[in-house]
Amino acid sequence: MATEGEPEPKRIRSSEPDLKVVIGSEDDNSGAGDGERKIGGNDGAEKQPASMVTKWYHSQALATKSKYIDTLLAAPMKESESRTITFPDITPATWELMMKFIDNPLASRTMKAKDVVKVATYYDKYEFTGWTELCDHVLEEYFTLSALTPNIDFIVDAVVVAKDANLHKSFVAGMPLIRDLLSSTDVPLGRTAFTVEHMRKLAPLMNETTDDARSRLVLGPVGEHYDLQSSGFPEKFVGDCSEFFAYQTFITFISSIELSGHNPYNSSTHYHFNPERDADNRYVEYSFFQVESISSSRPVKFRFDGEIQNMFIRRRSKEEGWVVVFKKKTGDRSFVETVAYRVPLSGNLTLPPSKGWVSAHPLANGDLDLTYILHHEPTRVPG
């Protein structure tokens, strides 16, 4: 307060704005804010230049909110001399939203996750530190809400923004959600909901999660550990997920398998089968059993090499492909397996083929065919 006879000092609000701020650029095609309009609906669509506007602010007030602006005005740079600062990568609409939360404390209380995705990157880049922290709090809360209904598009974009804008708490909260969705076989909100574009965005982030989370993320639906640096990873992962779901769907429609052909093991009996997964979650073995009653079944046994043995159809490896194996017990925990039939060049098939079986053992005489018998009653698909 001025003493008697001294002039009243000017307050910031009563003084003229002295800082010119230019937002946007007439020739900037790289922005992604609301002020940019795209032509067409594809990712590679032509973009209209964002508009450019000029606004005036009190330099002292704006500098207290942004370390970036404070540094520009304090250093002997062209911005401090011309009292002009430009933000060519921010669209006018995005700047207005940023200023809304900066100038109005009440508005800050209403910030939503969708607002964070629009402004957080610029708050961080231009060092509006207090509002970067606000974004981190809002987005972390969004990721941890128990009643969250997943929106895959938004969640992926939000996690990417959390990483780019250094929203550490949000990133830590968001990646487990991504991990759980990628690990889930639920439909529609599971791994099949992710597109190639989603996986392109997420691939760089997967290497920066914890060891446990990373191992679960790269474990695909068929047990493959993907090369996240490969340009083909997104397409392969999405393709594998789709094929695996289709395979699981088909499995639910199979009631039994009939063995036929001119061999000692053919039968008019329909043998029910039990698909078994290996450690990598791929169906690789089918054991056969006869249903004696609604609540009882027993494994199917065949006579091979003079002994009664169990028979399995197994995909041993991509190189060896599908084989028919006879298995006999030789001790309490020991077994001997003998390959009787095989299908050459079948290692890439997800189901044992009906045709193409050839003898792989002198005692395996004749040919072997498989016939899939489908359920007659309505069957629900997985998901």
C-alpha cells in the first residue's frame, strides 16, 4: 500500500497486457488438437492447416505458471526482446482448454480424462508443472475406477499420452489395465478388441513395463514371444488373436471324431476327444475316450505291438507336425511312446487333418482317416 503523497502502484489486472502469444500455425499439418480438421476418415487422410490466433497476456502472470515461459522472458532471447512467444504446435481450441483449467480453479475440479488426453502433452512440454500434476491425478483415477467400462480406443490413447507427458502415476496404473485386456479371451472386451493400429501404439510401451508385466504382454494367444521391435509385430499379434478365437469357436462345435480307413484302428464308434494345451497355451494333443454314462468316461485303448495302449493325436512341433502316438506305461511314472502315423508338412495346421496320414511304423498298416462329428444341438461360441 502506498504512503501518503506516493502514487498507487499498478496492479497486474489494471495494467496493459505486455506479452504477445501466437497460437497455431498457418502451415502446420502435424497437430492433433481440436482446431485441426481432417478430410476423410482414414489415418492417412489429408489434413487442413490449423488456424493461427494472437492473444495478449500479462507476462508476469503467465511466467509464474510456466517455467518454459519464465525462462524465455528472463533470458536474453528474441522472445524477451520482442515480448512475443509462439506455440505453433498447439491449436487455438487446445490452448483455450489449457487456459480454462489454468485461469479457473473451479474448472480444474471438473477436469475429465478426455480433457487430459487433449492437454497433458502440452502442459508437460511447456512446463505448466502444476497442471501436469493435475492431469496425472485425474488420469490415474480414471484407470483405477472399479466401475470402468473399457473403451479400447480411449484407453490406448490415454496410456500413450501418460507416457509422452510423463504422467508417471497414470502410466503405472494404465499399463496393468492394458495387460489384463490383452490377456483376456473375453469377447468383445478382450484381446480380440485390439486393432493393428492399437498394437503399433502400444509396442514401444511394452518394453518399459516391469519384467512380470512385459512377459505377460508378449505372451501371445499361441504361446509365441514376439519381437516387439519388429515392424510386423502388430499385424502378427492381431492375426494370431483372431485365428485363435476362430479356432476355439470351431472346437466348441466338435462333438467327437470317427476313426476310419483300412487300418486295425478304424471303428464305427464315435470317440469323444479331450483337447489338451501345452505350456504355451496351444492345443497340441487330443486324447480319446468313450462315454459310458453321463457322468463317467474311460480312455480309449487299442492293441498295438501286442499290448493294450492309449492312443493320442499330437502336434509335436512345426517340423514334425501331427502324429498318432501309442503310449504305454512302463513304470510308476514312466511311459514309452511310439509314433504310428503322421501327416507330412502339417506343422502349421491348428487341427489334425482328416486326410494325408501315412504309416510311420512297420506295425502301422493301412491308411488312416479322421472324420469330425459336430454337435447337433445349439452351441454357444466362446466369449
